[in-house]
Amino acid sequence: MFFLSLSLILILGVIAGYFLNKIKLPSLIGYLLIGMLLGYFGLIDKNVNEISSELRKIALIIILIKAGLTLNLDDLKKVGRPAILMSFVPAIFEMITFGLLGPLFFNLTYNESFIMGACIGAVSPAVVVPRMVKMIEDNRGVKKGIPQMILAGSSMDDVVMIVFYSAFMTIEQGNSVGFMTYLNIPLSILTGIIVGLIIGLLLVFLFKKVHVRDSIKLTLILGLSFGLVYLESYIGNYFGYSSLLSAITLGIVVLAKKKEVATRLSLKCSKLWVVAEIVLFTLVGASIKIDYFATYLLPALGIIWCALFVRLIGVLISLIKTNLDFKERAFVSIAYIPKATVQAAIGGGLLDLGTSLQNTNIINAGVIVLSVSVVAILFTAPIGAFLTDISSKRLISLDYVQVKGENK
């Protein structure tokens, strides 16, 4: 059954993606729908479900490494301030909206509402990152640093939301939250970047001294990145650390020091991503519980769109005093819509807590949080991806580079 599940995921995913592309819709919609159908009919083997979160993280690491290998450090420096603001302001605005409106829409306490907000406030790098990488490769909006800014911000806001989520979950268990809990937010970002920088420099030194095939280089990078995920699970009990930021940082370092190697490795990552994307979104779709989705659909849509509107305000505040015009600011707002990976990973956390404590009130709240997460994934991931694909071509112009005195 294990291999049958993998066979169905890949074959049906390819078919669904092909037909969705034919009608000009993002292929990930097909992957999500195939995952939902496979999950509903019990065609995902329990062993696949048990390692689903690990498989999703592998796919996420692949695309983050590719993002790093295409994210030019000089371009990133040009958009430093707004990129930093985009990493936490829109997400916090959205989280606060959920926290304040949650008790009005659902039978939740304020703390449970903030848990929901922290869970759903994170933008999905699995949806956003490949689209920004494509924009960089197409040289679209690169001069103004638009895709670079979105790449950096979307990669870091997940860290911020997960730390807040952990803090609110600690409160829900009746434990106190100390200063170190919130200090873990900047600490996770700082340590993630430092570790990625050190490993990136070591890799560059190794690539200069030892000549091996690019496939071996990429294998080494992936192996180190997977090791960093284990490191995070081990040292995360003592202080904040983000392995995902390390993965994207080491790619940035390789690009800065060995551009020709980074370009070739990025192409190889693109080939890996073809398979990883199918697995990622099919498993996200399989995690969606259709009965939960149907029960809370309307109130969930109401609070999600309210929160997204407030998030839009957070994006516009982050872009104050930038050189972006109205259309470019509108595109950045659209690109920050999709939810998927973080919501699928932690959406059921409160329900698991209630089950372990055998607390009926927390279980009921957990069902609501998971249901709203499901609705957020199913609506914002495909809609956000579709609007980003369309608006990137209509709102963001191609950059033209000067080559030998001619515009090209």
C-alpha cells in the first residue's frame, strides 16, 4: 500500500497538473484536489501519513535552497528595510485580527483565537518562493528588488508566527511565558542566518579545493540541510534556531561567492522541485478533512477575508518610503495571500493538545482551529497562486539590461 500511495500521488498529480496548466490554472490546485480525494477515499497509506510532515519539509527545503541560489545579496541589500518589515508586520497584523475577532465568530477564548491567528498568519513559502524565483530568473521586477523582498519576508515571517504559536500554546497548557519565549523570535532568525553563513562559506571553500560533479555538490548541500533540521529539533529546547533560514542563507552565500556553480545547482534544484512540489501539495491536500471544512466554511471565510484585509494594510505600511508604484504595491499584497505549509503542519496542534489532556473544551477549540486552517489552505493557496501568476505579468514589468551599448 505504501508504494501504491506514492504511485497514485505522482501519476495522478502529473495528470492533474497537466490539465490545470492547459486551462491556465496553477498546477498546485490539481495536486491539492488529488490529495483531498486520495485522503477521503483512504488511499494514502498510514505509513505515508506518518512521515507526511517530514516529506513536506524535504520539499520545502529543496525550494528554499533553490531560492537562496537565485537570491542575489546585492539586490537584497537594496530592499533591506522593507524586507525586514515584511517579515513580521503583515503577519502580526493578521494574527491580531484573528485574536480579536475569533471569539465573535467562534466559541473560542482570546488565547485560542490568537493560537489560530499565529497558525494562519504565516504566508506559505512553498507557494510564494517558486513564483518569486521564476520572476528573478525572468528578470521581472529585479531592479526594484520586488521578488527578493518577498522571498526574504515570506521566509522569515514563518519563524515569527511559529514562535508566537508556541508561546500561546504554552499559555493554553496553563504555563507561564517568560521573556525568553519572545526573545526566540529574533534569536531564531539571527542564529539561522549565522549557521547558514558559516556552512555556506565552508561549502564554497570545499568546492574550490575539491572538484566534484554538480550532482554531488547538491547532494552534499541537501544532506547538510537535513542535518540542520535535526539540529533544530535538538537545540530548539534550549534557544531559538531556524533551519529553514539556514538553508536559504547557505544558498545565498554560494551564489555570492561561486555564481557559476550556484546557477548550475539552481537548475538541478528545479528538476528536483518538479517531484517535490507534487508530493508537497498532494500531502497538504490529503491532510484536509472535508467534514471539518464543510461545517465551519462560512464563518471561516468571513474571518479569513477580514484578516487578509488587515494584512494588506500591514503590507502597505511596510512599503512606505519605497520606490514602488501603485501596481507594484498591489502585486506585493497579492503575493502575500497564500497559506499552505505552516497551516498544514501546525493546524491540528491545539486538537492534539486537547486530546492529550482529555480536555473537551480544548478539543472543541482545536477542531475549530483545524477547520479554519483547512479553509485557509483550500481557498488562499490556489487563489493566491493564481492571482500571483497573473498579476506578476500584468503589474510587474520586465527589466532590461544594457549589453554592449544596446538595450536587450
